[in-house]
Amino acid sequence: MHHREDSLACHGGPGASPAGFAAGLHPSPPALSSPQVRSSTDGVLHRAIAGDVGTTWIPAFGKAHSPVEVWSIVAFLRRLPALTPEQRSELCRAGRTEGQPPAESGRNVYV
């Protein structure tokens, strides 16, 4: 749920491209299963997601989400690389709004 509401527009997902405005973000949002994200510690991810890091492109989700919800997002990021094709497909179906085109061919924005 948080992925659809909070991350899909900037990071995209399986079968879903990021929103057009995401191309103008600097620095650009990394793929959520990228080595850059995977190599970050849980604490660094939590601080970035919660908004305790002032110079990132990430909104301060800690203002609208409880600490438990922020930690659940960190847990989701850790599980993301191990998702099965069926689970990735479900994320795609759940995240795509009606009429939204699939991701650009060859673009690996999420997994």
C-alpha cells in the first residue's frame, strides 16, 4: 500500500513507469532494488524515508507515517529483491491505475 501511495510516482515499479515529473528530480530516484539502496543500512534508509536527511529527493514520510510504518517500508525494501515473478506481477497490477501505460520497454526502474 505504501508503495502505491508513496513510491510508485517517483520510483516506478514492475510494469509501471515513474510519473513524468520524476525525470526532473535531482538527484534522480534510484530503483528501489538497486545496489545503491541495498547497500544502505537499515538506519540510513529509515532516516531518509522518515525525512531526517535534508538533502535527498525523498519527502519527509515520517510526518505522515508512524515509526512502525516507516520501519515496515524499510522491511519492504529489504524483501524486494527476493520477490517472485508472481509477487512482482501483483505489485504491477496493484500499482497501475486504469489507463496507465506499462513501463517503457527495457527500462528496469524497480526490480
